[in-house]
Amino acid sequence: MTQKGVALVTGASRGIGAAIAKKLGSQGYLVGVHYRSGKSQAEAILSEIKTAGGKGFLISFNIGNPADITNTIEGMVKEYGPVAALVNNAGITGDALLMRQSNEQIDELLNVNLRGAIVCTRECVKSMIKAKNGGSIVFISSVVGETGNAGQSVYSATKSGLIGFAKSIAQEVASRKIRSNVVTPGFIKTDMTENLTDAQKESILRSIPLERMGEPEEVANAVAFLVGTDSRYITGEVIAVNGGMST
Ligand SMILES: NC(=O)c1ccc[n+]([C@@H]2O[C@H](COP(=O)([O-])OP(=O)(O)OC[C@H]3O[C@@H](n4cnc5c(N)ncnc54)[C@H](OP(=O)(O)O)[C@@H]3O)[C@@H](O)[C@H]2O)c1
């Protein structure tokens, strides 16, 4: 397997991020397995990557804290080399009707889901530009960032915001051979969707033409395509992985 550069995957301790980290590890990237609180889970993911013959390292920062992001990514680049790929995956939900959402809850969603991805991108793009070797950035948005969803207005706003940001960055850095694309998952089996009630799950299933929830690996496959060179002429695009929900 040819060794590729550093691929930082945020929120890789579980769910979709863990599947992406393992997939990129299997493709020869030196994977930055990022976590915030799930250290032992992240260690387990890194060990799976290594057992499968891949390479990686652990990295931890709070996506809600811009200074923490900047300092840690600078340290990562010094230790492991320039960033070849960034997958902005870490995110939180905060489902509630807007009338019941406090300023603190709104700030947290904006800071983690949107500002966090923006700051991670700025820090990684600095490294990509300096290395003069191009790069690929993928944002994990959501089907609700395209369609909206009652009870998820702020979450949806952060996910729509990622699409506008990704398309703008694609234009800003295309001349440096850095690409920026988005994946919009539908309902994927992770901790994030585990807490839905049976009634909610039944109603969601009725809205999915392929009649099942998605697997994290199915999102990871699309991300790996966008990270790798098979997609070298694709930038500023959005790929939906949602079982047909948006058709
Ligand atoms: N699951 C779905 O159906 C679905 C659908 C559409 C979009 N998405 C999006 O896909 C992404 C991954 O979702 P998931 O379902 O895999 O989520 P998940 O299982 O809840 O995992 C979330 C990840 O984000 C990290 N994280 C959360 N807050 C953080 C913070 N402040 N700083 C750093 N890391 C933080 C967590 O790290 P620790 O555990 O280490 O704290 C964890 O690794 C999210 O952006 C989500 O919005 C998910």
C-alpha cells in the first residue's frame, strides 16, 4: 500500500467519523483519529486501523474552542507533516422547537457544527498551501441542511451553512489544487440516531425510498471517493447518501 499524507478526521471516536477513519486508513492515509471525550473509543479505532495494516495517530481538541483547534492542528503538522485531507465530521444535534431553544443552545450548535469546521478548515488549508501539494476537504453536512426539518432549525442552519462555506472555499483555493466537497447523509445508524423513539424511526423509514437506515460505512465510501484522486475533477459539489430521501 502506498503511504499517503495526513488525513485528519474530526469526531472519529465513533459513528460515521470512525467508519471514515478506518476507510482512509485502509487506503494508505496517515489518519488523525480525532476525539474530544471518547479517548478509549478513539484508541480502539486507531488499533483497528493498525491491525488492518494502516497507520494513524490520536488527536484531541474541543471543536467548540477555536484556540484549542489552532494550537493542536499546528502541533499535529509539526509532528506528522502537512495535511493532505481534512474531513469535517464532528457534530452535535440539539433537537427542539426554536421557541424552546436558549441562546446558549444556539451558540453551542453554531460553534461546534459550523465555526468548528470553519476554523479546522482554515488551519488545515494553511498547511496545504504551504506544502504546495494540493489537498481535499470534505464536510459532513446532512439531508436536513438541504431540506430543512421542523424541530431541527438551528442544526439544519449549521448544516446548510457548511454547504455555502464548502462551495466558497472550493472557489477560493481551487488554484492551489485544493478541493472542497460535501456529503449529506440521511438517517445513519449511529449514537446520534439511537435515541429516536420507535414511532420516530417508523416515520423516518416511511420517508426513505430504499426502506432502511444507512450504515456509517456507506457514508465513508462516498467520503473516501471525494478525498481520493478518483474525484480529482470534482470540487464545490454535494453528494447525498440518504437512500433516496431527496429524490
Ligand atoms: N447519524 C446520522 O443519521 C447523521 C445524519 C446526517 C448527518 N450526520 C452528521 O454526521 C456527523 C457524525 O455524526 P454521528 O451520527 O457519527 O455522530 P456521533 O455518533 O454522535 O459522534 C459525534 C462525534 O463528534 C465528536 N464531537 C462532538 N462534539 C465535539 C466537540 N465539541 N469537539 C470535538 N469533537 C466533538 C464526538 O467526539 P467524542 O465522542 O470523542 O466527544 C464524536 O466523535 C455529524 O456532523 C452529524 O451531524 C449524522
